[in-house]
Amino acid sequence: MTDIFTQSTQPTKSSIPRLNIIGTGKVASTLAIIWHQSRQINIQAAWNRSFTAAQHLKSHIPHIQLHKQLNTLPPADIVVIGVSDQAIETIGRQINQADWITANTLILHFSGALNSKVLQSNKQKVLTGSLHPVFAFASIETAINTLGGHLCAIEGDSAALPLLQQLAQAANLTSFNINSTQKARYHAALSISANFLVTLNAYARNILATLSLPPQLTEKLVNQLMQQNLDQLQIMPLAEALTGPIKRGDSNIIACHWQALSPSERVVYKALAEETLNLTTLSKDKYQQIAQIISATND
């Protein structure tokens, strides 16, 4: 991605885009603060359904105007929608009806699953886009300090892409383009890698908890192994990073696992084992031996 502003050149006041925030959730607030600190984006105004909840931005962006009504916001080059996915389309329609919106205004949202087409209006033509930081926003303060350097998906009108790239660069994010029609499948994959990792962690801990091991020990056992494998995935192909009895084709150990698990635990184990089998280069016989074990009727 080409930098909009080089390190040796400060942007002039007239070149700094004016930005309004609609909904001051974690993602919008984090990015607004980082953009303000970059001095490349003018965070001029914000609206939130709860006016009081938006006050936290004042401590980071003293000059920001907080509005109680959408129609009182000032004209802006960029409008970011920081509400939940379910509310994006509704808020988008309300913004499109505002007097301060022009054909040159870029309206964008942060959803990973929805594309920019949900923001298009029949009443007037505006630029639309989406910007999705690939990051887990657990808290605003933590995200401010750790967001930089992560990936960011952008998509939208072709005329909107330069501004979207500028926003990504101002937040020190590495942007990449994604096809609008592929957003839902893209987000499903990311949700699996992020959310289901936590679910898998809990699944393993719950099995260990039945052994009367101290909670601190079960946490350490699972976390250390997960972290080790994540580290190995940074430097190894999937097939090389994979270890364990399925990779070795050790059907006796898999049978022991199967007998030790409860019927409900077997449901998850079977799904994961089938996917793991597909990563191996086992002979047909060994593959089928394991597949037969994990297909056995729960007893």
C-alpha cells in the first residue's frame, strides 16, 4: 500500500479529511483516538445513542463535538458507522437523509461480514465502503496501544478506496482489498479462527476439569500447548506443524480417546478429528481405521 503521507512531510490543514463518528463503540472509539493521534484525520464530531456514553472520547480528543441529534452534525468528508451489525443499515438510511451529506461524502462501516452495499441509498449517490481491522477489540485502552501493525480488509466503491487506504495507513494498519461478494465467507473464517479458539480452549479445559486437577493447572496445560502450536504455525506449513496420534495414524490411541469421552464430548471430537484427518498423508487403511473409530455409535 502506498503511503498517503510520508514520514518527512506533514499534511496541510486543507488535506486532512474531516470525519464524523456515528456510534462510539469500541472499534470506532479506538480508531478515532488513533486517527486523532496520527494528526492525519480531523475527528470533528460524534453522535451516539447514549450521549453520556460518548463522553469518554473527550479525554482523548478534547476538541470533538458531541451531538445529541444526527441532523445537527457538521458536513464531513468521511462518516464512520460504529454501531452493531444489526443497526448498520438502519443508521445508514438515516445518515443518507441528513442535510449535511453530499455526493462526495464517504460513508463506511466496520463490519467484517457485511459489505458496503448495505449503505447505498436510492435518494442520493454517496461513496460507500467498509474497513474491517482484523483484531479482537477487548478494550479500548488495550487496542489503542496494540492495534498498529495488524491487517485490515477494505472494500467499496472504486472512488472510495484511496480514502479507505488513507484511513488504514493513518492507523498503522496493513490494508488489503477484498471482493464485496465474499465478505460473509471471509468473516466466517476469521470468526472460526478467533472465537472457536476460545471455545476449543474451554472444551479441552472442561475435559481436564473432570480429573480433579486444579483450575490453574488445567489453564496452563491447555494455554501452553495452544501457544506452542500457534508459534509453530508462524514458521511451519500446516502439515508440518500438526502433531499427535491422528497425524501418526495411531488408531489405538484414538480408540482410547473415544472410550474416555462422554457422548456429548465425542460430537466435538469427531468433527475436529475428521478435519484433522484431512491434513494428514496417512495410508488409506490407517485413514479408514481412524474414521471408523470416530464414527462408532455413542454408547
